[in-house]
Amino acid sequence: ADVILAIGQKLSRWPECHIPLWANQQSRQDRHREFLLYLDKAVERYKNNKAIRYWQVENEPFLPFGECEAYDKRFLDVEISRLRALDSRPIVVTDSGELSIWGPAYKRADIFGTTMYRTIWNKYIGSFTYPLPPGYFRMKTRLVQYLYGKKPIIVVELQAEPWADKMPEDMPLEMQERLMNVQKFNENILYEKETGFQEVYLWGVEWWYWLKEKHAKPELWEEAKKLFRESQK
């Protein structure tokens, strides 16, 4: 398998920021110094692994959520420069497809990664589907390319799992299947194809596997296998 290896303080999966308690007790300056030592060690450990295709620096650093404080743009630039000095593979910087303007992440990246979540959970109104046509993503692409030049854009997270106010293992199975099923899976694939992005990573494989192994519901697993076979033709 090829791997996008994400490195940073803000990484995928709630609550996003995973700063050790001892580091949270330090000054920001001391914590940044310790973090750069961690970055050096992590890159040195894995950079000779041929499975790594890209490095990803942080996760949606310009979108504050979870337990994360507002991200320091200057320190993000230090991280990216440090990583470029350690390895030559392309660097991915990501941003929200629906909520962000892309520019600050796009201009820093070798490869820009957008998320794509069609149906989310809002604490005030519950389940909510964005009323955004695929052309919304095409428009944003043209805008950042005009402002900062052309570079590769990938869909780094295409929703293929349920999103509610709880993690899947803590919500009723019926609710999970209502929020994400084979029909919605295929609708999201079709929506993504209409945006025009050529490289796409699906978000939810652990959940498909969990449904198949723990609940004898292999439908999404099998649908994904079919999709991956077709993509190799």
C-alpha cells in the first residue's frame, strides 16, 4: 500500500489535537522546541520506508475545532521548512472542502488536500446535508489556481462513514445505516466524480470492516471492493 503519513500536533480523528499533558504545561516556545525534536525523530525513522508516498503536515491547520487552539501560521511554516530539509517527498497540506477558503493551506502545499463531507452533524439542527453543487469545488479550484498557480489537488477525505453526535460504536446500528449506506456511498462517489478531482481517498474503511466482521453486514465492504476494481481498469 501507498501511505500519506500525517505528522503534527493536529491529526485526524476527534479530538484532533493530541498534545501530551506534560507538553501542555510548558510555555509555547518550549513546546515548539520539543515538537521539532519529535518531527525530526519521526521523519528520520520513517523516511526510508518506500510505502510513504506523501507527507502530510498537520490536519486542516486553518480550521480550529476539537480540542485545538488557533494554529500558529508562522510555526506551521517552520514545520514545513523543517520537513523539506529532511526529505524530498511532496508535502500535503489540507483544508475543509465546505468551510474553508483554501488559500492559506493551498499556497503552502506541494499537493493540496481537500475534505469532502456531504452530510454532517450540527449540534443545533442535527443531521445536515450541505446544499452545495459539485461546481462549488470547481469554482474554488479555479480561484486558488488563479491566485497561487496550478498544483495537484486531491480529495484527502471523502465521506464514506456516518457522522453524528457520537462515534459509530456508540450509536444505534440503525442510525449508522440511515446516515451512511450503499446508496449514499454511491451518491458521494458520483458527486466527487462531478467535481473533477482525479485522486480520492475514502474515509470509513475501518467502519466498513467493523460492520462486516462484527455485524455480518458486508455490503459497504463489497461495494468498495467493486469501486476499487473499476478504478484499476
